[in-house]
Amino acid sequence: MSVDNQGRRPGLLVRILRRYLIAAGAASTLLFLWLISPLGITAPLVENEPPMRSAAIVCLDSGTDHGLPSSSGWQRIRTSVLLFRDGYAPVVIFSGTTGEKGRNVTQIYAEAAGWIGLPLTAAKFEPQSRSTVEQARRLLDAADVPGLGKTSPLLIVTSPSHGRRVRLVFRKAGFTRIRVVTSYGLGEEGSDRQDLGFVVRLISRASEAMVSAREWGALAYYKARGWI
């Protein structure tokens, strides 16, 4: 019996040690992501320029969730409506082609924007593009805005980590007077985030780092294709 016990102990200790090392490695990785996500990975991607009086606000598609705008989609819609209400442009162009249950995302976004104050007459649609590069290429052909051209001033609304790619893509497509707006009138949300617990903020930072890593990959792909 003593021989059997001696034979089992190393296996048990090895398993405990392995689990400890895995847990310690995961904790260290999360902490590392916490530290670098706002600086080394995310910060160079973020674009947020001060708005100016423009011919149109362009709200880019960010997908839907169960027939409603995604969380990032809601952020873009809110930013667009606030810009409109403050008089920066007479129309909001909703651009994209995703959606659910036979409804295009531009219809879903325009309807949601109407709930928070955008008049139906101010909503315009570009419902054909399937990517950021198509959104830049199709904008003038699809959006029914008289006099809109590549030299027209535009406010492009997207998410923070998507800002750099959007600016490069629209510049490459020939638009000369664009401003990328990713945050407007949202100051209160930043203070709310500081009140979150450490674990929640750690998870948020890790998620932010993964989104940023994916965005860097998209930038590399767009560069290789000559789209930026």
C-alpha cells in the first residue's frame, strides 16, 4: 500500500503544479493586456477629430444583434444624432448592408436614430456596401444627397479603434475633406467606466486588446490589397 501511495503522489503534485502554472500564466497575460491595451495596441488606432460644419454625417454599419443595432452600432447612431442635433450637417447617411430578417442595417439604424430624435427626412441610405472600402467607393453613387462630392466636407462616424482605417480608406478613395468622429458628447461614459470593479475593467481591457489586434490585422490586409 505504501508503494502505491508513493507512486500516486508525484502524479497528483504534477497536476496541481500544472494547474497553478496555467492559472498564473493566464493571470499574467490578462495583466499584460491590461497594461498595454490603451497604449501600445489601441491608442495608435484611435481617431477622433473635432467636428466641423459639413455636407453630411456618414454613420458606418457596425452590425446588428437580434434585429437591433449592436452595442457599437448604438454608439455610432448616438454620435451621429448628437452631431445632427447640434447643427453640424443637414443629413445622416447610413451606410452598410448587413441585417437580419430581411431588413437592411441602414433601415434598422435609421429607425433607431428616429427613436432618439433624428427626423425621417434627414435619413439617407447607402445600403449596398459590405466592407469599409466599399463604403467609401459606393457612398456617392448610392446616397441621394444633391451636390455631394469627394470635395464635400463629411463627418465619418465609426468606433474608436476603427478610426484610423476609415480615415485611410476614405482618403485613398479620393475624399479630401473628411473628419473622423468616434466620440462626441459622451464624456459621462468615461467617468462611469472608472467606477467599474477591477475584474470587469480587466475583462474590458482584454476584450479591447483583442479587438485592436484584429484591427491591426485588417490594416495589414488593406495595405496589402492597396486599399489604403
